[in-house]
Amino acid sequence: MKKVTADLLRLRRGPWENLATLIIAVGVFMLLQPIAMELYTYSFITTLVGTVLFIVVSKFPE
């Protein structure tokens, strides 16, 4: 856990891309689940935030 936190704080591409991908996956899950309308309501913004984060992070150094 300490290593992941240290990698995120150093602004390296790998860990941030993983986080952005996880956010996108959570947003898609929220969009496709049939149970809670509240999750469906925020699914688009969650996916959008993950996508924008991925675009920004792709400019970080290796």
C-alpha cells in the first residue's frame, strides 16, 4: 500500500493510468447495473471523469 501511494504522489503514468481505468470501469458498471437509480444517475459523470483523467495522465512521464 505504501508503494502505491508513493507512486501516485510521484506523478508516474502507470499507477495513475490504473486508477483512471478503474474509475472508467466503475462508471460502466454503474451504467449497466439494474438495481439502483442513484448509481445510474451518476454513471455518465463517473465515466467522463475517468476518461478525462486518463487523457491527462497519458501526458505524465513514464
